[in-house]
Amino acid sequence: MKKIYASMISIGAYAPEKRLTNSDLEKMVDTTDEWIVKRTGIKERRIAAANEATSDLAFKAAEIAIERSGLAKNDIDMVLVATLSGDFLFMPSTAAVLAGKLGLKDTPAFDVLAACSGFIYALATAKAYVESGMARNVLIVGAEVSSRFMDYSDRSVCILFGDGAGAAVISATDDPARAIVDVKIAADGSLWDFLTIEGGSKNPDGKRVMTMKGNETFKIAVRTLTNDVIEILARNNLDSNAITHFVPHQANLRIIQAVGDALKLAPEQVVLTVDKFGNTSAASIPMAINEIYESGRLKTGDLMLLDAFGGGLAWGSALVRFAGK
């Protein structure tokens, strides 16, 4: 019997039309365009329309990814949505809502909550299901409308986040040259209070806006992400020269540059979208992959190194050979 591998066969994304620029934020909170760009690299971010929920963004990205995969919607046998800003506070899952919008019935669907690392956690989950034979075609989506959880008087947080969605189809293959090479995920729950949105059972009356210990998170993110990507490369006997595209979570340009410098990556290897989308949390990596796909930079067989860090604290990295057309 041939070994089954998991393969990323397509990518898709959707960004809302409304742009929130740094100039707009200057009118809302005590900040400046110069300060935001210098500290984060962000120039603008997208904001969902009043009638757009997370599942709506996810649906638009998912339709593109499924169409590009060459599969029919009914070929999808599992739906995973990574999000921290689901349609509902507790239930139903946004994945179930998305599956319904796609017309899928009797299909497993559930959310993955790992904040900004959510897409890599979903990728790890899809890989495990496919390689175990429990699924053949898994739709994974990172989607966020985190603007609904922003305090636009808190300049330390509101300048960072935007809305968007990205999706990929992970399918079974017997060709190791098309396979996802490796996925590595981890968490340290002792640092849970670095990034939070209250309102759950711990504090049901808590204010449902995002709070962050920015300086502490920045320092740990740089150290953790650098070590994580070095480890995944080493355990697969690869060096940075083997990487076609380094696709990091688009949280902060300074973090991305620090990790890229530690790996001695050339600028053309590093994928950057933080300037025009900001931090879209679980959506940022698939949106960035879609950006290089639509620009013609991402080719079949290219090896991508994905890297993310976020609330939990949770982080992950992945080596993914793109098997789409």
C-alpha cells in the first residue's frame, strides 16, 4: 500500500473593500502615520463592512480556493476555520456556518482557536486527518473580523489589526514531491495574559476588546519564532537556501526582519503584506500566500517556510511545498 501524504493544492483570499489608513487613525487616536510605519511597517488595513461577518469573508476566500483546486464543493470532506473573531461568541462554530454556506451537509466542521497561529494549527490538523486516511480533501480557512474587538482609543492595539480571509485545500497524494514536508506547533499557556479578549467563563462581564502586552510579546515573539524556524529546518536537514518563500505571520515588520536576518534570508525570499493589510491574525499567512500566487511569484513545487506567533501564547512553523497550478 502506498503511503498517503497531505498536499496543499490551492490557495485563495478575500480582503474587504474598506481601507483604514494611518491618516484615518490620526483622526481617531493619538498617533501619527510616521510613528505607525516606523514601529510596525503598516500603512493601511482592511475593515469589514457592517453586514460582513467572519463567515462571509471565509466563504469568499473558500470559493476561490475550491475553484482553483479543480474539485467540486462536494469533494470537500472536512472544513476547518481558524479564527479568534467567529460569527458567534460560543456556538455555532464559524466552520459549521461556512459549511452551510458552501452547501455541504454531513461534513465535519469545527473551529481552531490558536489566535495568530491558527492557520498553522489548522494546517497541522488537516495534515493529520489526511495522512491518517480519515479525510481526503480538507478546506482550511483563516478568517478574521477582529476590528469588531478593537478599542479605537487604545493606540497600542488598534493600529495593528485588520480584517480578511485566506483559504487553502489540503488533499491526499501518493507523491512525496507534492507533500507538506513538516508542521511544528507549540504553546505556553503560562503566558495567556499577554494577549486576551475577555467575555468568557473566566470573566463573563469583561470588556470584549483585545488587550496586549506589546513590548513583552514583541521580545518573546522574535526569540521564539527565530528558534522555531531554525529547529524545523534542522530537523528536515535544510538550510535557508532551500526556501523559495518565507511567509511569516504579518504582525510587525520589525519582527519579520529580525527573523529573516537570523536566517540570513535574501529580501526576495521574504513575503511582506503587512504594509497594506496589517495584522489579520489567522488570515495573514494564507492571504500572504495568495498574494505571491496571484502575482505569479508562487510556482508549483516552490518550498514555503511558514511561521506564526500569537495569543495563547501559541506558535508554529511549517515547510510546505506548493502543489497547486
